[in-house]
Amino acid sequence: MTISPATNPRITVLLADFGQVADDGLYWSLQVQVDLEVIGRVRTDADAVDTARRLKPDVVVVHVGESVF
């Protein structure tokens, strides 16, 4: 089955606040999906907010286990 971008646009994703190893694993797991596109990777809460406002992703995945919100 072929997926056309015109009929099925990709879901944009921003990854925020992950350690390098976890971030790389999650990034590559998402990048191979035909309907997902990781459009940003950030390390801090402030960068997550700024980048989300600027890029307007469909989904923001945030690691909140050690984050201070």
C-alpha cells in the first residue's frame, strides 16, 4: 500500500528532555514510521516551550520523570 502525502500528511513530533541514549532510540524508532516526522529535539523545558511555539508540532513527547514543570 502506498501512502500519498496529499491524502495522509505526516504527523509532526517534537522530542523534549530525554537523555542522549533514550532520545536517539526514540528518534530512530519514530523516524522509520511513514506517517511520522520528528521535526525537533530539545534538552530543556524552556527550549521545549520555545520550539513548540515556533514549529507548532502536532505532538510533543516530553520526559517528565526528572523534569521540573
